[in-house]
Amino acid sequence: MTADTARGQSVWNGRDWYVSFGEANKSRDWDDARRYGFVSAGGRKWYSDSLQQVPVGGRVFAYIPKVGYVGLGTVTAPATPADHAVLTVDGRPVAFRRLELVGPYGREVPDPDPDEDYREWILPVAWEHTVDRAQALRMPGLFANQNSACRLRDQFTIDEVTAFFAAGDR
């Protein structure tokens, strides 16, 4: 018995990641992420640190809180602060801050703590499938939590989300 199964968790497959794409404070926008191929997190280290753990080649299941699963894709480069991030757009590298974006991807911090990282971090993703917010997959039993990113171990969620996006290919 592994440590994971001893705690009641499924064994991680080494590939799948849950990524929460929070839009609640209007600091980021799903339409931008779909168009340009990325997910992001920031505002404090607690949010950005987990996103930085997602490796190149990892498969991400993108979830908008209170909306549902909206994307499935593969990470193409490590997470980078927005001011230094470069994405491939129409086959060309483009600085993230030069893109026509709806969201600001960062916010003013009135009294910043010098030991805190408030930057927005960008994780490039090659989307296999995405849907608009209105078509998001939301059903009882699907995995969701408050972390910006974490290893996705819930086989029910992996199966349901994968089937949902595969059905869009028909």
C-alpha cells in the first residue's frame, strides 16, 4: 500500500493537473486564456507557487470556480511572471504584456509586504479543447478546490472531463 492509498487518495498518474482559473475579481479573463493559450494565477505566493509546480508536458484540466471545467490542454513552457512571459501566437513569440488582453493580470497592492510575491504568473498551454463559460462542464462529484493548481488524482473527474471534451470532436 502506498502512502497515497493509506491516506485514502488515489495514486496520481504523474501527468494530470487541476488548474483553477479564478475570474471573480476580474483580474484575469478566460477568453484571453483560450485565445492566447495560457492559464494564470497570482496575487500572493500561495496562489502562484502551486502554478509554478505544473511541469512542461503536464496535462491541465482548467476549471473556473462556480462555472465548471472549460479547458483541457498540455503545458508548453514553465510558468513565468507576466512581465517576462512570452507566448506563441500565430507561430510567433509575443511578449504577454503586448497582447490585446481583456484582463489586467496583476493589481495594485496598497501596502505591499516586501516578503510577498504579488505578481501574476503565466503558464503557457496548448489547448486540445476549450469551451465558453456557458458550455462549461459542471456536475455533482467533480473535483474542485481552492488551490490554483494541484495534482489531479480523482479518476471520476479525469474520466468525465476527458469524455466531455472528446464528445466535442464528434
